[in-house]
Amino acid sequence: MPIELLMPALSPTMTEGNLARWLKKEGDTLKSGEVICEIETDKATMEFEAVDEGILGRILVPAGTQGVAVNAPIALILSEGEDASALDKVVAKAPVAAAPVAVAAAPVAATPVPVVTSSGGARVFASPLAKRLAAQAGIALDGIAGSGPHGRIVKVDVEAAAKNPPAAKPTAVATAVAPVVAAPVAPPAILGDVEEIPNSSMRKVIAKRLTESKQTVPHFYLTIDCELDALLKVRADLNARSDAYKLSVNDFIIRAVALALRKVPAANASWTDAAILRYRTIDISVAVATPNGLITPIVKNADRKGLSDISNEMKVLAGKAKDGKLKPEEFQGGGFTISNLGMYGIKEFSAIINPPQGAILAIGAGEQRPVVKNGALAIATVMSVTLSVDHRVIDGAVGAEFLAAFKPLIEDPLSMLL
């Protein structure tokens, strides 16, 4: 029997992916480790490698298809010596839903269709299209027998159920025979000429995670000012010494955060209901803006790396992030995040914590401000930074201790080089 090539789960949050393009065509020989296709996940575009050897017998999901569920068949692979006629049997047995369907709703019968309530907690497997059609028709999926692969409910199953509604299963609690199907909620009124930009998988995940963070994580905020004049002088001196690197202010900030976390390890932690997780390595996530949304590549073991290493690594990671080429291990994890909007002229802001991390440091712009030195008014380049903290993990005193360790490193940058 041909081997089903399934849509992989390439990140912990991935439930569906977009098949960007095929790098192999039907009839090509596959070897283990060869790249077959590119898949867009909720975070990046990633290469999918062959595990089984054989011949790419049939592509079930064409390039450009969006919203393919994890573990849905995307292609069939013939083993060595296997006849191509075996493909028709598998395809007949396991039809694949058509590529992206327009937003127009499927026709719904005029009479309300009885809703079948679930009598158990078993998980129902259905394609995204089948779920949407069932919701529009008011049909419970657990009352439908699936004809798709491994019993998965597909479009034709829902359409058949809409024509011949299944009888309601007896349950311990009484259910209405024919409850009224709620009318679809009208979209909000839109005034003026607008452009509709579909939400990418990455944008949907960002929206979900940040909403959960603000709703479930008790944020509090600590702000301090740091003088940058000494740092800017050291940076200019170091950049003039070599063409092998070009240090940015952000590189100094990453180094300072890492060394401050080494001094205050209680700030390098996450919350779980069972225990506080205190990280033994100092891995710094750095927010990078991309066309699809924010992503946070990680500088691992940042406290063990010099400024030039951090600078060169961040340039590579930022480039891969903007091209959608980050590997999972390059953006998953991290114990602490830095978000820098200073280059956009933002004086000060409060960032949203990136769960499950316990803190994020928001960096504002360095600007000339009046300061008092030795009782006299002077001008200095000052940067405001705001620490957002999960109060379940990090107490106010620990947050203050972290900033007290961070400030002198920024204001006396030579101490970072020791």
C-alpha cells in the first residue's frame, strides 16, 4: 500500500499549515533527508524533509493551499517496486478536501436542522471545512460517521448529514428536538473604503497569545532611566577598530540583560501551577518585526558571549526572521525577552509579557535630557526602560534588584567587557 505523507506539526502551537510550494513533482524519487516541500507554520516558512524512501506517486494537496490540518494526507509515496495503480485505491478511500474555499457560506436548508448533542467526551476528527459547514448547518459532528482517512469527517459527510439529519442520541439530560439555530452575527458596519487583509496563521497565534497574556498574567511595571553617553563612546571606539563587526546599542543591551540575569537569577523564571521554573541557562529572546508580525529569535547562553558574537548572531537571526526561515529551535524557548522601539523614536512604553516567560524589558529611545550632576544642571543622553513582570513569578523587590544590576552595566559599559 502507498505511504500517506501527512501534514507535520512543525511547532507546538501549530494546528494547521499552508503548503507554500512543492520542491518535488509526481514521479520523482525521494531519499530520506531530501526536502520535499515548504510549509508555512504559525511562525515561519519551513522545509519538510522526507523520512521514507520511494517515489512521489501523487500530490493530494496542491501548492498554495491554506489551512491544511495537521496529520491530514498531503501526498502518497510508492514503495520500491509498487505499481502506480495502487494510488487510485487509496485516493478513492481517502478523498482530500478541495483547496481553499471561498468565504461564501454553503447553502443551508430552510428548516432548522436538529442539533445532535454529544453524549460523551470523545474527540471528533474533522477537516476545517467540514467543521465550518457543520457549524453553519447546526449539525453536531459527533453524530456523523466520517468517510475520510482514519474516520475523519469531511465535506461530503456533512452535506449528507444536512440532507438526512441523524437521529438524536439518547442522553441522561433532556435535549430540545429542534432548537432554533442562531442567526449569523452581522459583521460590524464599515465606513468608507477599506482594504481587507486576511489574517496569517502567525498573526492569529500572536493575537491569541497576547490576549491570553493580558487576561491571565498579572502584569506590573518598573521604569528607570539610564545614561548612554559612555556606552555610545565605547561603541564608536570599538566599531572603529574592526570591520568584522558593527555593534549596535541593542547588542550592549542584550549583553547587559544577560549579565544582570546572572546576578539576579530569580528574574530568569517562569510560572506553572505546580512550581516556579528557574532557568539555569540565560537565553534572551529579542523581538523582531516582520511583515507577518512579531517573532522573537533567541540568543542562547548570552551571558557567555562577547559583544561581537552577540552582534553577528543577531544579524543572522534577524535576517532569517524577516525571511521566514527561522528553525523552531531558533525561536522556541528563551527565559526573558527584550523589545526595543528606541530606533523608532519611542520615548517609553510597556510591553506585554511573552508567556511562559516571567518578564520582558521595553527599551525606549536615547535622547538628550536635562539632568542634575553634582548639584548642577547638565545635558545627558538618557534612555528609559520599562520592565513588565509576571507578579506570580517575580516580586517587586526582585524586579527592582534586576534593574539595579542592569543600570550600572549600561552606564559603565567597560564593566561588560571584563
